Amino acid sequence: MTPLITADERTRLMANGQARAAGQDTDPLPVVRLFTPDAHATWLLASLDPADGDTAHGLIDLGIGMPALGTVKLSDLAAIVGPRQQPVMRDRYFQPVRRLSEYLRLAEDNGSITD
């Protein structure tokens, strides 16, 4: 298991992924916030694909002013290091306060994820 997410977060991401695959709740609360401390990239992940357990869906902000919904592999994120050799990290204090669609709307308005 990747160190980017806890076992509890993986369980919640997988549950959201199963619901998404079944066409159920497609606008969940994000489960985890990952970020690069030295490159201004942020990922608010809401679900994991139950088929592979590695492909996450959520709001992706690469720090270039174009946040969007998309997918990313946790294994790819685990291999990323920023310009100062800092790895992708999990925000241990992240507590979602809105649904994924609302984070997207605000990020599009601001050009980046604001919280």
C-alpha cells in the first residue's frame, strides 16, 4: 500500500469508487488532500477505481491555473519529487467542508484550490 494514504482513507476512497462505478454518488466529499510542498500542485482525491485500487479520481491542480477533475495513479504520485527533492505529501489536517463539485467551482473561479 502506498504511504500517501492511510488504511482508513483507502477504505473510504474504495467505497466512493465502488459507488461511482455503480453510478451512485458521483459528487462525494473529498477524502484526502495530497500536495507538493515545493511545486504548488494539489490533488483532492475522492475515490479509487475498484478495478485496480491505484487510479484515483478527484480535483487536480498542477499549479498552472487550470484545476480540473481527472484521474491520477497513486503509484505515479508516489514517484514524484519537486524541484527541491520534496515528495508528494498527505495533508494530515485536511477536513473536507464541501462536495467535490463545489471545490471544483471555487478552484475554477480562483485558478487554484484555495483550501
